[in-house]
Amino acid sequence: MSAADGQDPAPQPHQRRWFHPRRWWWKIPLDAGIILIEWGFLVVALASAGLAWRAAQGPVDLSWALPRLTRILMIAEPQVDAGIGHLAVSWNGFRDGPDQPVRVTSDDISIADTANDRSLAVDHLGVDLSMGWAWHGVFAPRVVTLDGLQISLRRAPPAQQIAENTEETARDPNLRQTLRDIIAVLRQPPQSDRHMLPVKAAELSELRRVTLTHGSVTLQPAAGAEGKAGLAGRALQVAAINATLTRGDAGGLTGQVAAVLASRAGPLPPQTAGARPSLQVNFAETAQGAVTVQTAAELNDPAGMMAALQMPTDLPAVSVPVQVQSEVDASDQAIITSFRTAVTAGSGQLRFGGGDIPITALSLLLTGDETSLVIDPSSKIALAAVSAQPPPTIAFSGQGKRTDQNLTMTIGLGLDHVASGDLPSYWPPAFAKGARNWIKAQVKDGSVHDGHFQFVLTGKPDFSDIGLTGVSGALPATGLTVTWLPPLPPMTKVNGEIALQGMDAVRIGVTSAAQGDQAVTNSSMVITGLSAADQIGTINLNLAGPVASAMSIISQPRLHLLKGLPVPLTVTGGTFQGSLTLSLPLDNNVTTDQITMRTHDVIQNLGLGDLLLGRNLTDGNLTIDATMAGLSLNGQAALAGIPATVALTTDFDGGPASQVIASLKVDAQADETQLAAAQIPTGGILKGKAALSLQLAAQRSGRTDINATVTVPEQRLSVSQISWAGGAGTATATAHVALQGSRIIALDNLALTGPGLALQVQSGFSGSRLASVTVDKLQLGRTDLHGRFDLPAAKTDPYVVDIAGPVLDLSAVFGHARKAEPSVKPANSALSQISSPQEFAPHPPWRATVAVDRILFGTTPAGQSRELDAVRGTVVNNGVVVRSADVSLTVAPSGAASHLSIVPMPNQTRQVRLTSGDFGGLLRATNAYDAVTGGVLDISGTYDDSQPSHPLTGTAEMDKFSLGAAPTVAKLLQAMTLYGVVDLMHGPGLFFSKMVAPFQLASRRLDLHEARAYSASLGLTADGSVNLPGNNFDIQGTVVPAYFFNALLGHIPLIGKLFSPEKGGGVFAAKFQIVGPINDPAVHVNALSMIAPGFLRDLFNHRPQGQTAPPAQNQDQAAPRQ
């Protein structure tokens, strides 16, 4: 069957073909690909040509692609929020050739890093890119223009700053190398797409210019620091930035930068934009790498700017317009080859150290290079006048050097002059505040001038760790007045200098000055701690002058020099030369505890008045050393004219109440003449010199212990009153007195010891009151006593005296033989006080008790002892009179008793009675009168205390006594030629059987009325008075011979008065008068009256009866009662 018939064709034999469709299947897509590529190139070429043509017609808006770009950026950096308002591209290569750059412009660009709180915004960005490098995928700009660039950054917390600084330090070498590479590229001429040479940093190979207008950079405070004082809490902003960077055709750069400092709170200071701090920078770099930078900055009110920034007030600032111009030249190796900086300022205030210093002008010129700095000597600050004209000027000079190891800067300051009163106005208050305040308050008058100071600063070569390491200089001063320790008078006419001593001290040297009338030489005051809050002043004074004027310093309570002295000081003369070192804080409220002091003084011819018990100190040559802890005084002086060695120490430190704060030791030798001149009574017991030692210790409690010792050879001692003289050996007297303030609280260790004497005394106290003094032993020759003296507890209480012992020897007082008395004897002070107003003047009451076995009064011419035995009694005085008395004794050798009693009676009277069984023996025993022998005495009377004169009226009666050698009676009897009776007086004595004498004692006058004495052979009568102060008789009476018979007719009743008109008289009797001194009176006898009967006797008197002698001429009042 054939194929046509639908049958399968018959199989054909196999044939091999060179091409089979299945073998070349790939050729079709290859051909298609080639065709597509060719068409692609054609399309691209056509599209590029179209795009180039379109770009040449104007910017191509690509804003439609911005959303996609923004999303891609946010996916890559999720913490970044980006936004672009507009994007466009243009290229003029279609018309001007392929070398033309591609211009890319964009508006309203914003990028915010929310994680780090930083942002960037650009109002307009224009970039001209290299087309050639763009085809190579390299971003290589030719021109960059930015308008409204705003960068906002926030400070990192301090810990983060440290970490970032550490990381930056680690990157520092690579960063520096990168900067060098960039500078090396920019020094080359700019390239073009026609010359695309392989260079490093190709991105900058074609850069020609960068322009920035209206830019700003804002630095926000760290999180949590907003509102804090100072820069840390302020948002700083550099605004109005206009900058241009231009690359020359031959390489190198030129540029200009202008900016204004502001803050987010407003411009600084907040006036007008023109008043803001501004900066202009011009720089140029040659192709060889040399760089010149010129800057000009202007700050109209730097102080106001700093205040607005709340910067620390202790930073220096000026409230005047300041202009700063500088020019810096650097080599291609970035080494500064030279620089010049000029700073000028006008009139205003220099704010420094918390104060405003008035200035009129400031000029500062700095020059130098990479390793050196010079402050031109023309630099100066003209200070404004405060009070003195012309105003002062401060000149500057200096130089600095930097090496590989360190940095050193030396600055010199010169001050032409300044008045001392103006110095605080130029001294910053915060700089050495205490020293400034002290000088302001304590220094006036005069001036300082021609000052030169030098300051040395050192640091590391990288300008880190710069600090002040050395200061020096001096400022002479003339005519200052310095009050160095108020309230002391000021130091005047101070000439010297103020010098810096190292880093922390100022020394005010004084070459000459006056402290009152004291001369001050080679002295100083050093103020230390200038960098501290408080300064310390150390004053060293060398003074010389009168001691009296130095007392103004010595007595200053703040110095303690007289603290603890047991006696006050009244200077009467002397000069001194000494030094005083005083250290104290320079503070108005300084306390004594903050003061340290040391003084050394040499005193010559010192005189002190009323130093001790009214005695003066003279001829003092002493040395004084004192600190705030104590004082010591040593030397020689004359106390009350007695040369002595004096040693005084005081302790000013605190301690317990028992602490001894002052000790005084005085050693001296004096004889009786020196002691008498010093008004120190010796009672005549000392003949020659005695060694005196006085030790005084004053305690903080106010207690003062005084120990006195007197040492003397006993042979120099004698007590004439008791006829005692010392023998061989040494006598020592000691005493201890304790005072509490001015009150005696103890008196003990009173003793006098020696071979021939002994005295021991104790004292008793009731609380702080001296209550009693007890004499345990008093042995002096034959005297051997003991006793007690009690002081009153109240004014109304009496003094109480008790005296007892075996013997009281008064021989030296009463035992001497009586000498012939002169015809006229001065008034007897003892008699003048009897019944005188002084006797009855109010005085302290007292009571005395006596119990002495023997009281010796010497011996009679026959060698018989004069003494009274068994003396016992008590006497009470109420402060006006002896109110009561009871005294008894026996008269030796008769043994007769004597007794005195005074008994108070009613009606303001006192009954007095004195009895003695041997009155003549009593008078003889006391060596009062030897002419009376025997006699039984009975005196009774009454005191009338109702009258101011306290008259005593009474009668004295004595029986059976004999009158021996009595000059006045003998003279009377001789006048009557009764020689037999006179001879009897020189023999056994004129015997009287009875004496009756009525009397009255008042107002220093003893009146007798009808006194009489008689025996069988003789009778006497007497009337008249005895003037006690004048020791004068004025007595008249009768002498009756043969009294027994002559008086018989006088006893006849009724008519007896005719024969004997006077009581005790007789028929025949002679009238007499005794007038004149008791020791030698004038005796007048009327012989005619002898022959006249009694009633006619007065007719023959030559003086009327009762007339007395003229009053005595010596009627002086007696001395006051002691």
C-alpha cells in the first residue's frame, strides 16, 4: 500500500546529516540575545541621549523616588528618621561636553538619630559631581553649597564622654594619617574628568569650593542637666555661620569663616544681633603647604555673655568691648612658624575673683612660633582712678618655651603706683580674701610703687597640666599706717615692701616704722595660704622704746601676756628692746584660741609703782620670754630699794582648778636701814643683813599660796624691849599665807626658830574666813607664852584675845632706872587719851583673857625682882567702853592681892572698884613709883555712860602707907621750913595713916575735891585739877603740921568750921598752890596764913581762892585711838 493510500511508508535506509535542528537549539536564543543587546545598547544610547538632552533642558525632578529611598534608609538604620523634601538632577554635558559635572540639588533634608538625640537639617543642598568618577561609582564632588545647615548635638553623660574619649584616643593615629592624606590631596591642583588619574582620596581630587551660608551648630546639655548653672545646663549655639573654602588652580586653599555665638535662650548678650560675640577667620594655603590664618574676634560684653551662660562667676571676664586679632603662619608640616595676637579693650570693668576692677584701657600683644611665646613689653592695663591721681598702670611682659619634655612660661607684671587706700579696689575679693579684708581694714595712708612681679607656669608640651609653679617680686611701700592688732594703736610711718614668697605667701617687710613712741625696725608680716579660703598672718616685730608705752601691747587681753599675774603693773620708767612674733587668721572674728604668739624682751631700768604692799620696784633689768602657753621673767631689780633677784613664770594653758598658772620667786638681802627705808618695820630686832626669800604660786581656782622665808645669823637679832640678844647659829623665819582672791583662807607654817628663840603660829578658818590665829609657842629669852586671837564672824562680834604662859618678861620696857626728867615734858599721849573723845570713839569690840604666872618688870636697885604673879583676868570692851572687867594678881614679894572689877549697872552706869593690899608694892613691882611703901588701896567709883564724856566719879582711899622721896611734896615742906619732916621722907618715909581723895575724871581732866591725907604729925588737903594732855598741875590746899592736936578744934560741933574751914584742915595751917608741869611744878606757900585762925586764913591769900594758873600752852589733841 502506498503512502498516499494511508499506509505507512516503507522504512528508508539511515542517513547522517551535518546539521540537525536539535543540535543547534542554542543558536536561536543567542541570536535573540545579541539582537536584544544591540537593541539594549540602542535603547540605552537613545535613553541616555534623551536623558542628557532632558537634563540639559533643566533639573529633572526625582522626588518620586524619595519614599523608596527613605524606606531603604530606615530599614538599614532603624533608629534614624530621615526626610527629604525635594530631589533634582541636572547636567549640561549634552551642550558643553562630557566633562561637565552632574548637579544634584535637594531641599528640606532632615536626619534625626533618636537613639543619640542628634539631628541634621539642611534647607538647601547643591553638589556638583564628577561625571567621570560617577561612572566609576565614586562620589567625587567639585562644588558643594549648603544653605541653612543646622546641626544639633547633645552632650553625653560624663561616664560616656570618658568612654568616647578613650575610643577616640585609640583611633587618633589613624585619624591623623587620614587628615594628612586629605591635606596632601587638597594641595594638588584640582582634576577633571579628562585627566582621571589614579590618586588617593579620589573623592576630593576634583573638589574646588565649599560654601556654607546661614549655618548653625547647637550643643544641647546632657540629659538631666537642663537648667543647671553654667555651661553644663545651657544650650550653646554658633549661629550665622558663613564660610567659604576655595581650592586654587595651582593647589592650596583659601577660606573665610564668620560666625556669631548665641544660645537657645537668646543671643548673648541679649541686646541686638550686632552686639553678639562674632568671629571672622581668613586663611590661605599655598601649593607648597604654607598656611596663613588671620582671625578677628569682637566681644562687646564678654562678662554679660558669661553671665547669660550662667558660667562660674570666679572666671575672669571684662564688661568692656574686646577685640582680638591674630595671624598665624604654619609650614607644610603643620608647624607654626610665627604668630601674632593683639588684644585690645576699652574703658569698663575687669571682673575677676568676685569683684569689678575699673580699667580705662587694655592692650596685650603676643608673638612667637611653634616653640616660643613672647609677651611684648608694650602690653599694659590702665586702671581707672579711684581716689588718687594719676591712676595706676599695670605693665606686662614675658616669654614662654615649649620643648619635647615640658612647657614653661614666665610672665612679668609691673605696677607703677597705687595709694594704699585704693589697693582693695584693685584687689579681687575672692583672691586671698582674708588678706584683702585685713589690708582693707587695717592699712591706710601712704602708697605702694614701682612693683615688679614674676610668675612661672609649667605644663606638658601638649598644653595639659598647666599650673603656676613659681612667683616672685616686690612692691615698695612708703608712709603706711597699719593697725596690726586691734584695738592697739596703729603702726605709723611704715616704710618697707610687699614681696611674694613662693606660691602661697606674701611678705610685708618693714624697714622702719613707729608704734606710738616705740621704734619699729627690720620687722615683717607674712601672709600665707593665699590659695586657701582663709589666710594666716605671721607678724614679726622688733621694737624698742619706753616700757610705759609698750604696756599698750603687753596689756592687750588677746595676747595673755599679763594673764595670771598675781599683782597689777603700774609702769613708772624703763626702756626695752625686744621682738614679738604673732600668728593669727586674717579674719574679723578671730578668737584668742586662734592666735599664736612668741615674744622676747630685754628691759632696762624698769620702774613699777605700788607693786607689792605699796612698795615700788626700781632699777629693773629683766628678760621676758612669752608664748600663748606661758610667760617667764628673770632678772634683777630693787624692790622698795632692796636689790633682789626675780623669777616669774606663768602658764596660760587650760587645766584643772588646781593648776598653778603663775609662780613668783624673789630672793634678796637687806639690812635694817634698807628695810626701814622700805617702810618695813623691824622693831629694832635686826642689826645687819638678812636673806629674804618669797615664793608665790597662783592657781587657776583663784587660790594663791605665798611662802616667805627669812634667814639671818641669830647674833644679828635683838629685842631691846625684853633685853634679849641672839647668840650663835642661824635663825629662820617661815610663813605661809593662802589667799582666795583677795581673802586670806589660810595662815600657817608661821615659825621662827633659832638657838635662842622659838615661835610657832597656826591659823584657823571658818570657810574662807580667817577665824583665829593661835600662837602655840613664843620663847624669846625668859618670855614663854602661848595664846590665841579670834577674829569676829560679824561686825557686832568681838575680837577675842587669850594670852597665857609661865613668863612674860617686860624688864626692858619697865626695868630701866629712871633718869632726871626735864623741867618741861611734852604732853603724854597715853594720858591725853584718858577720858578723851577719842577713847570713846566707836571701834571694834574685843575681849581679852590673861593667865600669866609671872610678869617681870626688871629689878630694883637692890637687886630684888620686880614682878607680878598669878595674873588672871578678863576684860570686855563693847566697842565704846570697857563694859566689864575682872582682873586679879598678887604683888611680889609681899604676896598681897590686887583686884580690878568693872560691873555694868542699871541706868547706864558701871561700877568700878580697884583694891590692892600692897599698893606701894604694886607701884614698885611695875617700876612706876618707888616712893610709896605699903598702903591698902580701895578705889570705888561709877561711870555715867548716859553722858558722851562717860565721867567717872568716885573716891580713892588708902590706909597705912609711907611716902618716901617725893620731889613735889618735899619742895612743899621745904617751903614751910618743916625740915624735920623732910628729913623723915629721906629716911624711913613720911607715914600717913589715911588718904581720902574724892575725884571726877572726865574730858581729859582729873578733878580733886576735898582730898586729904593725914597722920598724927602732918595733914594735907587738896583741891584742883590735873590737865592730862598737858601734864599740868593746878592744885591748891593746906598743910597742917601737928595734925592730931591742930585738928582737934576743927572737930568741935557747930564751931569747928571756924577753926578748920577745910575738911581735914586745922586751926593753924598754911595755904599752898602747885602749878605747872607734873615733873617740875611751881610751889607757892602763903606763910601769913599759918598764923591766922581758920576762918581768917583766906584773907592772907595773894590769889583768890579757886583761881587757877593760866591754861597750859600745849593743849594739843591726843592721837586717835588705835
